[in-house]
Amino acid sequence: MIPLWKQLEYYKGYQKNLSAYLGESKAKETITDALHLMSLGTNDFLENYYTMPGRASQFTPQQYQTFLAGIAENFIRSLYDLGARKISLGGLPPMGCLPLERTTNIAGGNDCVARFNNIALEFNDRLKNLTIKLNKELPGIKLVFSNPYYIMLSIIKKPELYGMLSPPKPSQNHVS
């Protein structure tokens, strides 16, 4: 994973190269017209918060959500300061339904882990509210919140609706 501060450094370098290639005016126009996609949270929660020792003792899950939302806000403001005006902020999927989480949920019958899904829902609400706030505060920005949660949960729970085969059900008439 590349930390956000490093991504901003790469982005500044890209902008310099773009200006050298297109000229400053055309480069600024390109940056302003470009759609910038960003997301954060899944690895931050599953790897950094729940797996690494220390984070959970520093923050409650709600405090960690606030911490991450603050990082997202600062990153979006930095992108804005660099000329970005169209930004899509991606929310969290149903993290408790990721294959690793289901596989290790033996006691829960390998079903989705509800507490991780609840965290995703709460965090997505924070990101949605952040989007509303920044759209009011930053002139000319078109910031949208892209929420993958419900469509992904639907695909996981009812794959047949999307042209995928659901796992076979055990046969009750099976003869050995």
C-alpha cells in the first residue's frame, strides 16, 4: 500500500510532467476536467485496526472512523488545492462478507461477519456526510460519494440475480 502522502507526492510529479508535455494552461484544464477516484478504509479497518496490535487500544471503532474520515477530508482538500474539481469518494463494501472474513468465521457457519459490515455501514455514513460538507465548503467541487455496499451485498447474497451460479445446496436424497 502506498500511503496517501506519498500518493500526493506522485500526483504533484505527474502534474509537473503533464505541464511540461501539454503546457501549463492545457495541463490545468486536463486536471480540472479529470475525474479523480479515491477510496480508503477496507485495509485500514481489517488490517490496521483489527489485526495490528495497538490500534484498537488507541481508538474505539467510532473514533477510528472519525480519524479515517479526517484523513479523507485532508486528502480531498489537498487534491482540491492541486486543481482537482471532480472527485469520487468510494465507500466500503460489506467487509464482513470478504472471502477471508467468511472463511475464518467458522463459529458463524462461514457467513458474513456482522460487526465488520456494521462498521462499513457506519463509516459509509460518515463519508456521505463528509461529501455533503465539502460540496458546501469548496467552490466548484463536484464531489460524489460512491457507495458499493448494497450492490455488493446483493451480489453476494443473491448471485443468481446477476447471472452467477449460487453454491450447490446439499442434496437430501444423497445415497452413499
